[in-house]
Amino acid sequence: MSRFFNTTGPCDPGDHFMLPTEPRLPEVRPLIDKKLYFVLHAPRQSGKTTCFQALARRLTAEGKYVAIHASCERGQVAGSDFDRGVQAVLQVIVEESELLPEELRPEPIESFLKIGGEGRLGAYLKRWCQRARRPVVLFLDEIDSLVDDTLIAVLRQLREGYPARPGRFPVSVALIGMRDVRDYRAKVRPDSETLGTASPFNVKAESLTLACFTADEVAALYRQHTEETGQVFTDAALDRAFELTRGQPWLANALARQLVEKLVTDPARPIEAEHVDQAAEILIERRDTHLDSLIERLREARVERVISPILEGELVLGDSLDDDISYVKDLGLVDSSTGHLRIANPIYHEVIPRALAAMTQETIPYQTEWYLAADGRLTMDALLDGFFELWREHGEAMMASQPYQEVAFQLVVMSFLQRITNGGGSIHREYAIGRGRMDLCIHWPWANGVQREVLELKVWRDRQADPLQRGLEQLGRYLDSLGLDHGALLVFDRRQAAEPLAERSTISELEHDGRRIRLLRL
């Protein structure tokens, strides 16, 4: 069977197109050789398990160490029952060790069952290290799936055994999960016994992360398919794939799988940039498990506190948000590689507002056909009139139903536009971070090309001046960048002293620097 792009579980080089794993972990070998403990945290489906499974096999095969990779996920169901939780983790270690040569395996687990959960794991690891003919290396994956006393019991036993290495305890231990060690306290009840230290794992030497693929790595991954099938990705397609995914491993694989297995199945046909855009749109609409798991996180308060101002075009400020920002970075939803926080990649950039607006979108009874001219173009004046009518009648109820109240207005507008453009167009969103605005550009294909229509959304808050003039200037610059001479500015009055919605909502037309602007005050 030929290899394929994998989107479910760890990769196997015999079955899947994949990149060499160790170059993604350049710091790990030196840490192991120095007999150090460390943490590696990275978002889900970024390659952690694939990398450490391969490294464990390689370390053992080379003959210097005996290494195993074991998942702690089985211990999650134990909750604070640390005896059950520790036993679950230990059982996985035993099962994984069965793959080792006989002389490297630990002894049977039965003789350790009389030891309480607070010491069983440590005793077992000590006996194994004394028995093994090589230094033991232990990779504990999904460590942050453990909670409460189970997490404390595992971390404490690892910490207590640290001084006994290398002869009587694993020479190196890696804790692998989504979150950095500083966040482990969030997995413990406030009233639970602590580890008695400022850090829940103060023997760790480093806290590492697993970077996304570079543009060259995405190209190298896709070219493995070319080498085996002859199907070419054009340079423009490779560039577009990296631009849309920013190298997030699951997205890079999912995009390629959609391209070669669904969209362009004939190996004789090259894959072009427009195919990549089509594949991305399918992933966004389909919301596979990876994307759905991220969307579930959007409901968490600490995620909302970071994502909401980004959607609004505001800066994410406040010392109290440091932990929230770190957490949302660890989830892979945002990054700050450009110097300020932004949504991590254009696909997430599109998925997040669509997910937040999805329920409202489904309830809007308006149809695309109502706003199409005879030649297939969108009639923007009629569309804006339609939104204005909907807003005056249902705006308050729709606002109240939004999950992120700080950006409820923007979500209602996007719900309406997405409902209409689902008939064949698309919406391109720009969050102007620090400028207090959101720009929306509708792309609508018709017989003579692609129609583009721009809307800018501004919010008027207490202790702020009327944003009209600034909004006109910002909209003007955006229109100039697209070569357009018309657009729409929507200003939502959120001041406490604002008149009732039905009384203050107006729609008008004005000219600004030679441009025709539809102004909606809402």
C-alpha cells in the first residue's frame, strides 16, 4: 500500500508521509545525555507523540539507553483517586516495556501491588533501573491529562527519585503535554495538598516546545508525495499551503490529504494554489475533530479573555492576563511571532469567528437570492438595507445570544454576511489589532470576475469620541489598498447613555474623499 498524509494519531514512516522527527527536537538529546529532566509542551496534533515514540525506539536500538514512551491518559478517569491513577500510569509503562528485549524489561508488576499509590511508581522505577543493563529514559506523554491527587502523586514520586539517578532511577524523564509545567497547578483542586514548592516539578532543567513546520519543511513533506506518485505541487501551491497553515502539522497534513485524495485525484494533474484555497475552505466548513476540539476551548473564560479583544481589533492588555495568554498560546490558538498576539494561522482565523457566529447564522431566514442582480452580482445596497431591517427588529435579542459579549455586534454582522455569502462567495476578515476595528471584505464570484465589497465595523464605547471620522479614514485607506471607490461603515453605539436601538439606528449615504460610503449607525 502506498503512503498517505496522516491526520489521525501518530505517524509511521512505513504508512505515512512524514518528516524526520529528531530535527524537530534538537535540544532533547543533549538534555538526555546530561541526565536531566525536562518538559515539552505543544498544542494537540503537533507531532509530540510521533516524535517521542520514534526517539524512544531509536535510543533503545542504538544500545546506549533503554527508553520507553508511555501515555498517562488512562489515568485521567481516576480523578483524585491517586491509587487508581498511579496504577493506570504504571500499567501503561509495563505494557510498553513488553516491546523491549527480555533483558531490558522491568520485573512483573505483581510484587509492587502491596505498595500504596503514593510510592508504587517510584519503587517500580527504582527496581527497573537497578535491573536494567542500561540507563533508563522515560517519556511520559499526556501528563496534563492527570488531575488532583493523581497528578501530585506522579510528580512527587518522580521528584523524590531524581537524586537517585542514574543507577537507581531513570536517568532522564520528559513530561509531555499541551501545557507548560507552570500550568499544572490548574489541574489540582485549590484545597488539595500541594507539592510544597513554588513549582510542581522543580527538578526540570528546561521547558521546551515543538515548533510548527517551516515553509521548507511543508514543501519537503509534500514533495514526498510527488516522489512517490509523480503529482506536482506548484511553487505557488506550496507557498499558499504554508501561508494558510503556518506550518501547523495537522493542518498541513489535512490540507494535503484533501488535495490529493478528494480534489485533484489524477496524479497527472498538478496541484495549483486555487486548489489549496478550495481544500482549506472544505476543512473550515467540515470542522474535523482537530478543529472541533479547538472550538470547544473557545467557551472557556480564559480563552475568551484573549480571543475577544483580538476579534475586536483591540490590544490584549493587563498583567492579570499573562497566564491566560500563555495558556491560549499552549493551545495553539494564538502566537506572537510578529511582535503582537494574533490568531495562529489563517485557517483558525476563519474557523473561530464562524464557529462563534454559527448558531445565529442558522437562525437567520434571509436568502442569498434576495440580493442578487440579474447578472449575478451582489446588490450591496439591498444587502445593507436587509441587514438594517434585521437589526432594528431582532438586534437586541441577537446580541444577547452571542457567546462573546464584547464582540457581540461583530458576531451578529458576520452571522448575517456568512448566511448570505454561503451561496457561493467568501468573507475575508482582518482584525486590525490595536486600531479598534474589524474589516470585512466580501469576495463574490460572478460572470466577469470577482466582486469585492468592503465593510468596516467600529464600536463607540463610553469615554470615547465618536469613531465616525477615524472610521472613515481607516476605511478609506483599506479601500485604496484594494482599488475600490465605495464601501460601508457600521458604527455600533455601546455607550450606556445611547438611545434605544430602534431610535438610534439610521442608514445613510455620504461622500468621503471621492468615495461613496454607506453609513449605518446602529
